[in-house]
Amino acid sequence: MRVASVLALSLLTAVPAMAASGDWRADAKRSDVRRIERLDEAWREALADARRDGHGRELRALGALVDPRVSLARPQPTPGTYRCRTIKLGSQLPGLSYVAYGWFRCRVALTPGGDLILEKTTGSQRQAGNLYPDAAKRLVFLGAVAWGTDEGRAEYGRSPERDQVGVFERVGSNQYRLALPWPQQESKLDILELRR
């Protein structure tokens, strides 16, 4: 009995405090719903910026990851650990229109209440949030980003400049992407790639 209580408590402390309602629109701010609605526009502008600035070869090398038309069945990731990296496309201000970071670690967890949680566990920018059912081939992410290695987990809705929303899809065998349109800083589209 005591082991079960400790295990349940450790699961609860390993995930964000906000429980998903089951309907992401009910939990999202209106401006964030609009960001999701403008995802196609973010893809078009971000890819156009990167190609215009001479990054066509890098984009081709990424294949399905940067093809907005690719969205495979069964988008729910299996709970566990993943390698993950961030790719920034487009630029909100004059600057870099393509940046690909190195690999870090991410985790997907299923809470006792049935919420699916995505968390980037290493690096200086660490997203954490809920993955909500949305359509047959996609989930919606509502989360926030923590900056620096000494900050705790950020939570959606507490600080607008940290809030992140996006669409989570499977793009290959054991390969997923979280497309974050119109992030608060730098790019027009951020992609968090996850691989087993």
C-alpha cells in the first residue's frame, strides 16, 4: 500500500499541475486558438523565408519533418523517453530564418487521470504541457517554456510570453513533430522533433 502511494505521488509530481479538460479550446486562451487556426499561414511564411535565404538543401534533408502535408494515423506517442531537437523556421524580425539545434531529451507521460503530457527535460529552453485529442491525425499541445537550467517547469496560462501552443503529429516510424506556430520569440514556426 505504501509503495503504491509513493508511486502515485511521484507520477503526480512529474507532470504539470494543470489537468486537461479533454477539449483544448476550453482550456486555451482565445489568442492561442487563433494561433492554431493560423498554422497553415505559419508553415507557408516560415518555409518561404528559409528557402529565400538559401536553406533549401537543409529543408530537403529534413524530409517529412518539414512537409506540412505529412500527418500519419495514430499520432499518440507511446509514453517514455525520446530524443528531441528544435528547428526554428522563418523570422519575425530581420535575422536567421533557419536554425537547427542539437539533440536533447524529452519525455511523454500518461497521468493517472488519463492526460498525455509532453516535456522537454534537458536544454535551456524546456517545454512542458498537455497533448489533447483533436482530429484523427493530430493532437493539440498547450504548454509553456522554462528558460535557463535553474528554472522549474513553466505552466500554460501563467505568463503569456512563455505560453506555447502547437499541433503534434506523427510523421514517420517512431518520429513525431510538434509544430508551434507564431511563437512569442524569434521565428514564425518552431518544430520540436521527437524520435525513439
